[in-house]
Amino acid sequence: MLLSMRKPWVPLLAIILTASSAEAQLADANAATHSKCASYLKTPLPAEAASAKAPKQWPECRSYRLYSGIGTKVDFFAARKCAWSERLAGDSGLSPNDNLSSVFAGPVILMEIYANGEGTPKDLKLALRFACEAGGAPAEIAGRLESLESLKDAPANKSKFDYCDDMTSGFLMGFCAAYGKVIQDAAETETLWKLESGWTAEQRKSFDLVLRAERAYATAVAEGEVDLSGSARAMFQIDAEQTIRTNFLAALKAFETGNLPNGNAAEARKVDVDLNRVYRKTLADTEESKAEYDGAVQPEGIRNAERAWLIYRDAWIPFAKLRYPTVSSEAWLTLFTRDRVRTIQNPYCDMDGENPGCRDYEKGPLPLP
């Protein structure tokens, strides 16, 4: 069964975010934070909090989806109602089945709603209370309280408060990246729906194969060509995968507006030689360094990504013949191969900032889908 482009796709989350958190909570914060929270936690709750009933199991409403409009329209009222229920569920010791709800639920969503005055009057005292309830790494709690306190005298046009702006732990970086990915996936899915609406049934069927292959390639790069050392590894994996998907959509939109590639057989042969050279060198380098530290990129990961790329490339050619018949296969081969060369030469591996050229892809979109 083909993976449909018509449903938001959330890869890797179940794998990346299932590890238990070592994140410190409010109990480990400094004396100043303790003093502030002792006061903020006394802030009275609004009357609507009393109408929420303690659930017997974790609510299925998922406040973060309602709050961010993931798979539905943004509904701050429904998000707030759901968050009150999630808050009580957490107080009762219940655990969510959804990974993101283990962070973005209850107090966190209530904090953002009251900090920004979304669907209800702005109430910084309540937001500060929920910041203390939400907990987190000590530095994150302290930074979050300062951010909220600064809103008291902030101009009306100040950008909205965001829970993830004060993240310091690798744990939260991973979850914030995952949350951003889900939001972006939903937006990209809607864009794909619109692009596909004018295509023939044959083109859509062929594109489903392309999409499945492209997503498998993005996952293979994230799982096999990313340095997994360090506490922020989940964030970098998600970042690598999402970059490929974002570039894919950007290129597809360009093709649909007539910005199509050029290329001939000679150019395709030349760039293929370049890829073989770079690929062999990358494998050799990885073989030498694979045992240097835990989480190092392994040769098999490079091979898996290469195999996935070949399937992706080969799926594109028959689709392109249907959708862009004026473009030669050699032009597409040239374009795809150049992109793969650049991906290997600029791997998603900068975990500690010691190699500033490592993540050169951040300077702009890659030239390919």
C-alpha cells in the first residue's frame, strides 16, 4: 500500500523521543527560582479550571494540535479546555500515549495561551504559575520566568512568547524540533494537496511512489548520516530529515512554475563520476573514524542512504516524463546527482560547533528536490 501524501507524516518521533528524560525539574532549581515559584504558584486559577474533571485516562484531545492547528483549524478555546483536562491527568500520574503530549500539554499550552492572550485575556501571573508547574531543566525554568516577566513592559508588537525559546537541554531541543516538524509537515501536506489538484490520476499515482521514496531517503540520511553523539542528537536528526523534505517541496514548487533543469548525457556522466569519487572517499573516511566515539556515523549508514537515494532518483524519472515531458532524463539525473554530491560533502554532522562548514546546507536550499 502506497504511503499517501494526503496525510501528515510524522517519521522518527516514536524512535527518537521515547528515551526517558534525565531533565531536572523545579526541585533542582536555584534559590531565586524557588522563591519566585513559591509566589507564582499561589496565583488563583480562573473559574473555568474548576469545571474540568479529572480524567481516568489521558485525554485524546491533544491540546498542542488544537493550539497550533495541526490537522485541524486553530481553536484556542478547545485547546484551553483540553489543556485543563491534561493538567489534571498529569497531576493524577497519568501518562500520554502521544510522545509530544508528554511535553506540549497541560501547563505548557496554558502558559502560552495566557502569556499571549490567545482566545482569552492576557494574564502573565497565570502564565508564570504554569511556567513553574511545567518544570524543566533549572536554566530553562529560570530563563522562562525572566522571559515572561519581561512581557509586563513589552511593546504591543513584541513577538509572541514561545515555550521553546528558553530551551537549554538536549532533551527539550529534540522535542521542540519534533513539534516544529509536525507543524511544518501539516503545512507541507496542505501545499502538496494544492499542487497535486490539477494533475492527472496517472501523474498522482506515479508521484505517490516518488513521495514514498523521497521520505525513505530523508529518513535514511537522518538515521545513517548524522552524528548521534551529544544530547541534542534528536534535534539534529529531525533537522536533517526536515531539510531534505523542505528542499523537495521548494524544488517541486519551482518545477510547477516552469523553472525546470537543463542537462545532457555528458554532464550526467561527469557528475556521476564526481559522486562515485566523493562516495568512495566518504566511506573510507567513515571507516577510519567509525569507532572513535559512541554515535559516530557508520559506513553502513552511508550505504543505506545511498541505496535509498538511488530508489528516490529512479522513482522521479518516470514521474517526470509524465509531468514534465519536455525535460530529458539526463537533465534530471544531473540535477539529482549534484544534490547527492553536495549532501555527502556537507553532512549533517555538526554536533558541537567545532566544524562550522559541516552544516553548510543551512546557507540556503539545495538545488534539487
